[in-house]
Amino acid sequence: MGKVVDARGLSCPQPVMMAITEMKKSTGGELEVLVDTDTAKENVSRAAESNGWTVVEIKETGGEYSIRIKKQS
């Protein structure tokens, strides 16, 4: 697994901005973004796809979400 962005406890747009910052730094591979609201999950997923990344998996555990994204080649 690549880098993990822990944006739990933050309200939008902070999780999206943190994820985009890491996407821009990344040279490829996977990134995991941790959020704790439905809105943040949707917004981070949309931001990833609009920046050329693919949402690989979204896991929910106890009201928190782990969003795995991968750079499209």
C-alpha cells in the first residue's frame, strides 16, 4: 500500500484538498484516504476520478471510510 491520508474529523473541503495534494505529489501507485463522512467519501472519490485516478475500493468500518485510489496509467 502506498501513502495514507488521514482526513478523519475534518469537514469538506479539507479532505478533498489533502487528497489532491497527495495525488499531485505521487508518481503513481496507490493512495488510501481515510474519511468519516458520506459527503467526504463522495467528494474525495469524485476528485480522484477527475484528476485521473481510479477508485479501487471503498471500505466502511464503524462509520469511517477507507478509499483506495490508484493512478491510471
